[in-house]
Amino acid sequence: MRNRSTSNFTKAVDYLFHKAVSDRNKAELSLNLLMNNGVGIGDHSTGDFWSNLDEALDALVDAEDRLEVIEERFGRSEDEEEPPF
């Protein structure tokens, strides 16, 4: 599965990688808003707050797990990431 010469393979791995990075960033932002900024809480009950914290942490763990698998199985890591410009 490591045949990176296949364009479709490379595109698929890049998609999975960037989706995981994006999901991780989203989860980190959610946790930051909930824990460090009152705007993240709003008019929700404390039950909603705890539920939102759980969801954000679950999303972070999921994204980091996916990044680990992508690196282990396909050799794609953040160290390879090139600047967008």
C-alpha cells in the first residue's frame, strides 16, 4: 500500500491527512473556547458545557489517532508539510 507513485493514492492520503489536521485544529479551538473564553459557553446549561467538552476532547483524540495511523501506514507526517505559498 505504500506505492506513492500512484497519483490517486497520493491524493487520497493527502486528503485523509489534511482532513485529520483540520479536525484536530477544530477540536483544539473548541476546547480553547470552552475552557478559556466565556463566549464558548454562552447560555447553555452546565450539562451542555460538560457534553461539549467531552465532544471536543473525543474529536481531538480521534483526529490525533487518525494522524498517527496515516503516518504509520502511509508514511505521511506533518514533518513533510510544505508551506501553502
